[in-house]
Amino acid sequence: MVVQAYILIQTDVGKAASVAAAIGAIPGVVQAEDVTGPYDVIARVEAGTIDELGKLVIARIQDVAGITRTLTCTVVHV
């Protein structure tokens, strides 16, 4: 089963569009869009395991210039 999550991202002022574009190009990111509200970008990601998801967020997504904070919300099927 694939692990899915939404990554809520805060960026530096004026960086939402460039961050969304950069994140959207990362393998494992299904969709990344700049939004309004308390977060600037929301990305939907998929990985094979929870460990792979963690590596995707820490090693790839958080490495994108302009990101100040992320919050990972893993999808659960109850």
C-alpha cells in the first residue's frame, strides 16, 4: 500500500509560486499548489513506506529554498 500525505508549507514572503513549482518537480510529489491562508503551499505526496515519506520530506522538500516551515499530515483510512 502507498503512504500518502499532505505537506502544509510556509514560505518566505513572495516565494510561494517558486516553491510550489520546485516541489512539484520532485519525484513522489503528486501535486503542489500555492494557496491562501495560514500556509502558502500545499503538496500531496506518495511514498512506498512511512520511512520513505520521511526521507522525501526531510531530504528533498525541506531542502527547497524559500521554505520556512512544514507540517506533514499523513492520510489515514479508518
